[in-house]
Amino acid sequence: MPTPHRPQAHKATRPTVPEVSRSPLRQRLLAGALALATLWAGGATYYLVFHDEVLARFVSQQSAIQYDYEERIGALRLQLDRAATEQAAARDGIAQRMAELGRRQAAMEARQALLATLTGESGALPAPTPTSEEAPAAETPTRALGAKPFPTPFPTQDALELRTRDEALPGRQSARLVETRVAALERRLDGLAEAQTRLLDGIGLRAGRGVQRLRGLVARLGLDPTRFERSREPGIGGPLVPLSSDAFGFALLQTQRSIAEETRLRHMAGTLPLRRPLSGTMSLSSNFGARLDPFTRGYAMHTGMDMRAETGEPARATAAGRVTLADYSGGYGNMVEVDHGHGLVTRYAHLSAFDVSAGQWVEAGAIVGRVGSTGRSTGSHLHYETRIDGEPVDPMRFLRAADAL
């Protein structure tokens, strides 16, 4: 019987499959390890060689960014400082304007008091004193942007501009509000000043018209105005203090002069015999001037005018004055003579009785006697005379002037 074939001997001379495939894998691993080592060595070499340059570049970039932000922050701070300075200047300007408004108001109150003395009215002036609503206190300066450090990281430019605008806005709004209200106060004071000027102009115009009317009265009477001036002016003097160039002050001075002149002329007119000596309707029986004498029937000078009246009717003083005569006086019969000053004298003749005595002061309209027919008279009437410096003048000159007033 043949011997069986032994495959064991043949198996020992041939390599197995795992042993054949293990060699290329090892080679790849070694190649990979070598590549990694090469990369690491290259990277390490690059890091060692270029480390300082990279670091310097990085630091330079960061520094440039920081400097750029700091420059922007500085510019914004300058802008805010400028805004704060402008706001402070605006506050100072508002304060000065308010102070000027206060001075103007005080001046107008003083003017109103002067106008009140001229018109005799109340000197109250609506006081445009600024209230808390009209002129609130100016806002505090805008807070500087650098008062508090910015947190890290640095804020962006848009954030800085937004913050600046938000902080500055309330101050701007307040400044505009104050400016608007101060301007309103200024306009109000301007209106009051114009009203005072118009009032003063009206007072001066009325006083001027009064002066013209009274001067016309004196002219119609044929009197010299100088006779009513004081013979000797009182002593006046003092240091020279020039007036300011205030238009209102000049207008006030002119108005006061006109009022003083009108007052003087009115006082003068009060001394003129302008009233009627008899009450009621005046009826003349004989005028002033040449006439046929009732007794001789020839032409003669009649030095007064005869006024019809019943016996006992009161005869009244035509102006204030002092009685210089209250007695019987020849053809005048019972006569009262009143001296009104400045050379003016009135006479009331043919009286039936006296109501005054010599030396007595009488006011205009006071009863000086009673109508009668004493002396050279044909019947009950009042003989009334006016004399200037002893010379008789027509009494109708004064009576007509009184009607013109």
C-alpha cells in the first residue's frame, strides 16, 4: 500500500498571506511618520525663524486699531468740548439778555411812574418778569465723553456718535426753549415801550394843543404874555449833568415843558376875567364905546357895558382877586372894584348893596354885590367894566375868549 502525500513539507517552504501584506503597510506608516516629522520640523523652524516678525506685525495691527479709536475718541471729545463751550456761551448770553430785560423792565416801571404823574392815573405796569415756564434755568453742560473710561473692547464709531447725540440733545432743546421765551419777553417789553411812547406822544400832543389854545386866547385879548411872567425868576443852578441820548427821555422832557407851559397859561387864564358877571342869559342895554349919553344926548365914551338885570340880582366876580374898593363912587354909584393882578381890574357899578368889603379876597363867581340903579343911571342894570393898566377895554373881548375855550 502506497504512502500518503504529506502537505506539511510543502507548507513550510511558502510564506503566508499576512506576512506578504505586512511589509507595504509598514512602509506607508514609516513614510507618514517621516512626513509628519518633516512638517513639524519645518513648522518649528518657521516659528523659530519668523516668530518675532509675526508678533511684531500683530502688535502693530492692534496698536494701529487702538490709535485709530483713540483719535476718533479725541475728535469726539473736542466736538463735545466745543459744544459745551458754545452752550456755556449761550447760557452767558441768555443771562446777559435776562439782566438787560430786568434793567429795561425797571426803566419802564420808572417811566410808567412818570407817565402816571403826567396823567394822574395809576402807574401800574404789567411786569413781564420771567417765570419758571418762560425762562427755565439753563441746562448743565454736557458731560464730557472721557469722564468715564470706555469698557473693553473699544466701542464702535457709530456707538460713539449715537451717545454724543443723545447727550447733547436735551441741552439743545433747552437752549432753544429758553431762546424762544427770552425772545418772547423781549417782544413783550418792546410792545410796552411802544405803548408808553404812544401815551407820552398823546400827552405831549394834548399839552401842545392846550398851549396853542391858551396862547391864542392871550393874543385875542391883546395882552402881552410877558406881563404874566414873574418879574424875577427864582435862583436856580447846579452842576452840569448831560442827559443820555434816550429818545424817550428827550420826549418826556419836551412833554413836561409843554405841560408846565400849559399849566402856567391855565393859571394865568384863571386870573383873567372870563366869567360872566350875571347868571343866566346875557342881555345888553348898552355896549362899550362911543354912544349917545342918556342924559346929555350927546356922543360920549361908555367905558363898560350895561347888562339888563332886576334889582337885587347878584353880581358875581368874573375872576379871583382882591377887592380894592367897595363904596359909593360918583357916577358909578355903589361900586365894587376887584384887582386880579397883572394890571387887570374889573368894576361892578350902580349896585344896590355890597356883599364884600375893601381888602377882601374873592374867588371867581363870588357875589360882590346886588344889582341896582344908584349913581348916574336911568334904571336897574349892572354896569360892568374891565381895565388893563387903568385903561378901559371892551369886556366882550374877554367874554368871547371864554366862549372859545
